[in-house]
Amino acid sequence: MALFVQKFGGTSVGSPERIRHVAKRVARFVAQGHKVVVVVSAMSGETNRLISLAKEVSPNPDPRELDVMVSTGEQVSIALVTMALMQLGLKARSYTGAQVRITTDSAFTRARILDIDQTNLRSDLDSGYVVVVAGFQGVDEHGNITTLGRGGSDTTGVAIAAALSADECQIYTDVDGVYTTDPRIVPEARRLSTITFEEMLELASLGSKVLQIRSVEFAGKYRVRLRVLSSFEEVGEGTLITFEEDANMEKAIISGIAFNRDEAKITLLGVPDRPGIAYQILGPIGDANIDVDMIVQNVSHDGLTDFSFTVHRNDFRKAMEILKGVDAHIKSRGVIGDDKIAKVSVVGVGMRSHAGIASTAFRTLAEEGINIQMISTSEIKISIVIDEKYTELAVRVLHKSFELEQPV
Ligand code: ADP
Ligand code: ASP
Ligand code: MG
């Protein structure tokens, strides 16, 4: 007998029929003698609908009120899934994040989980209940409802699995595992039977939406056995996130390609090249709580250089405003911004021991006439910033060039 945390995403609970299907799947595990905690997202499209509704009333909704509102999506789902389980004759009970007492910090719309009270969960499980918990939400120390950022139900699932020392956290979604890249963009993408935790962390942080980055961080910190599976297919092992590179692991050099269109690039032209300048530019950005991702500073000409960096698109306007002030202060030659960029990243632990991966990537993009605007590398990834309109082409040609569709 095992304890499973099973998380079902928006599409998996997107209609009454699908909810019944989820209940049947859970019931099969219970029939085998397992204990199950179910974590659910809002029905597909619901979170977006709620956010748009809020924006119709207020273009810049108050974050606390936004959380009160968007958390209702998951509340509907837990009740429906619980009803469907009861309909099958199971004992089941639903909990919102606040009812469980999933305590978070007070960073509305992107809160972090601090603690999970196990009391209710454990006593219900011990009495034979299936416990159904709302993903994506918690409560801060003052009793305010908080949410965990888009895709946050994954994190709820993994955090509960960690708190209860579950045997496995299963993320059921609309694909049957983690692929070499988003299968919606590259139909030839291949499912990976395993992926290392390190690689999954990179893919998630670089834009692969299949798991929220924080869920992967949690899994790493608490060593949660984490698996991604299809909620539509009855059979299949999905993808297991592994902590060690064991003998059975696929030995690919590159494991996958991620992309995101969430960033914007800002360039300060003709910046005086002297000590302290990076701080003068990025200090005010940091003070405004804006995260900077990539940074490029050119070689100087006549003591002047161009300084570029990327920020999240949501922070683009604010960052541009701040930079206009900096521009005047340091007497540079103006600020230009571009919010139509994409970041494409090639990820793989095998890069550590293989040279030439970067040059293959650059050659591949050059052959398609795609201009590279920025580059950043780490031991296990190369990220390249390009014009947004080439995103899909770049992902496709890189996928092909690294032969990711071929089994290893
Ligand atoms: P859920 O609603 O179940 O949480 P998401 O939409 O958040 O589902 O995540 C699943 C989606 O992630 C897939 O439909 C797929 O388009 C996308 N995706 C992006 N990168 C990958 C990848 N490398 N492997 C699998 N899916 C990916
Ligand atoms: N419903 C939330 C979202 O759409 C959380 C989730 O699905 O994980 O982002
Ligand atoms: Mg998701």
C-alpha cells in the first residue's frame, strides 16, 4: 500500500465528463489499497477568464483582491471532483488551501509555501478518505488568501507530497510526459522516460510549462519522487524525474529545448565605460523589485559602450521608465526597448563533457538566417535571444539539428 499525491491540471478537469474520468482513475488506486491525496487546478480557461474579468473592472487589479478572485477557480474544481468520487461510492472530502492550512508568505499572486499543516490530511487519510485539495492557493499568517503564481498547482502537489512523505507525486496532464520540447510546436518531439532533476529545473526555469519551476525546486529540496503522466491515457509510465544518473538512464547529450516569449530587452546606448556603471543602471531596477535575466555589455569604443539586459515583459514599461531617468543621469545616448523577443534554450547535462554544442546551435540558426541578439551559457544550457517571430522555426531546426527525435 502506498500514498500517492495525484495532481490533475486544468484540461484534465475541464468538463464534467473529464472530472468523472479523474474520479474513476483515483478510484482504481483506492481499490488497490492505496491512499490518495488529489490536488486539482481550476477547470481549463477558468483562471484566464477570472483574470480578464478583473481587468475589465480595474486595469491594474489589486493583488490581494485578485487572489481572492482567482482562487475560486480551484474551489469549484475540488468540490466537483469530490462529488464525483462520492458518486462512485468513495469517502472523499475537499479542502481549500486555507482549510488545510497551507501557509504562505504574503506575496500576493506569487506567494511561496512556508508550511503545510498535516493534521486534517492525515486524519482523513487514516479514516479512509480521499482528500481533495485546491491547488495554487494558500493563506498567509494574517489569514489573507494567496496564490502561488501561474501553474502553481504543481507546486501544491509536490509540497503536499513532501509534507506527507508520499511515495510518489504524480502530475497528470494533457501530455503523457516530459518531451524533448513542447510537442505542440514540434510534433516529432520525443517523450523522455526519465530526466534528471537538474535538467528539469533548467527546462522549467527556461519556459517549459509542463512543470512549474517551484514544484521542481520543492521536489529537489525534499527528494520527492516526481512523475509526469497523461490523464487521458490509461497506460504509460510517463516521465520520472531522477536524482541520480543511473545505469538505465538515457545518455543523451542534450535532453531538451525550452523557449519563452515572456521577456523584453532594453538597451542603453552610448554608456560611459567606467567602474560602477552597471550598478548605476541595474541598481534602480533591482530597487524596483524587477528581476534581470540576461545582461550583455559591448566592448567600448571611444570610452562608450552599449548595455543591454532582459526583464519580464510585465516589468518592461516600468523598467523603461526607470531607465529614462538613469539615461539622463549618466548621460548616455538614449534607451531603446524591444518586447518582441524570445529566448530559446538548449539544455543537457551531457554538455559538461561535450564541446561544440554552442557552435552547432549557432550554425543551425545562421543557416536559417536567424540573427542572435544575446547569448548566455551555463554548464548545462545555452540560451539565445532572437526575434520573437522566429521562435517556432528556431525550436524546430535546433530540435532537428541535435537529432532529438531519435531514440538514444
Ligand atoms: P496543466 O493544465 O495540466 O497544468 P500545462 O498546460 O500547464 O498543463 O502544461 C502542459 C503543457 O506543457 C503541454 O500541453 C505542452 O504544450 C507544454 N509543454 C511545454 N514544454 C513541454 C515539454 N518539454 N514536454 C511536455 N510538455 C511541454
Ligand atoms: N489555475 C492556475 C493557473 O491556471 C494554477 C494551475 O493551473 O496550476 O495558472
Ligand atoms: Mg500547469
